[in-house]
Amino acid sequence: MVNMTHNPPSVVDEGTYSVRRTIRIAAPVEKVWAAVTEPEHISRWFGRTVLAGSGIGAEGTMTFDGYGAVPIRVEAMDAPRSVTYRWGNDDALGRLPDRVEEATSTVFTFTLEPVADGTGAGAGAEVGGTELTVVETGFERTSDPVENMAEHAKGWVGELDKLVALLEGEELAAANAGAEGAA
């Protein structure tokens, strides 16, 4: 069984219409970067992601079972430090648009920072962890800002916990394979 890093919940700021969550992952920045920017990796922990093209301006969808296809677009990228997406994910509206609508969409940014380890174990810990912060803004443009912020705050907990489990499980498997090979 994987001993997954425990991370705090999302924080809702009704004054700025934003949701923020900062987590630690016991995996190097390069792996986390791939997991938040490459559709085949995003699809393993978030929604099934399809993008036409790559980099800034790439558009597509992120599909969730039982929810539908959410339109998404890459807005900004500073590899491997941050990536920003805009999506038409207004839970309270009860319908999904066909394309990203500037007037009603929210924007979320993943920011990555290397840390001593993914668990916050402190001095003497192995190098190779990542602190990942997601900030989603623009809820004031949605049909019900308070409801949408609450739903997205819960959503970021579930989705990012899946990312931690995936990446830390891969890191554990790689470490165990290395230990077996050395024996």
C-alpha cells in the first residue's frame, strides 16, 4: 500500500472569487509537469483530455464520466514552472458550452516549485519533491459564484489527491524496482 502524502484542503476566498490549494508530491518537478501539461498524463488522473495542438492557444476538451465534455484552452505556459488553462466549467449552470466562453469561464493555474521532498519531511530528506499550487479565478463571471467555488474547492481536493496517489505510486514502484535490481 502506498503511504500517500497528506495535504490540506482547498481554500475559498469569496472576496477575490478564487479557490486555492497547495499540495506536496513526492515526485520530481519534471514528472509533475508532464502530469499537468500532457493530455495523455492529465487523462490518467483528471478528466480524459484531448487538445488540438500544443502550447499556448491549444484547445480541446476534458471529459468526466457522468458530467460531460468541458471545453478547455491553454492560456499561458512557463515550462516547467506554471501552466494556465481556461475552461467552461460552470457547475451551477447545469449545462456545458461547446467552446470556451470568455464571459463565463474560469481560469486555473498550476504553479510548481521544487522542494526537499514531497512530504515536507524537512532537513535530510531526499531531493525530488514538488510543491504544486492550483489557483482558480473568475468565479464572479459564473452563474452562481458561491456554489461554483464550493464545488470546485471539493473538486480540487479529489482530483489533486488522485494526482498525488498516481505519482507517488509510480515513484514507489520505481524505487522498489531499483532496490530489487541492486539485490
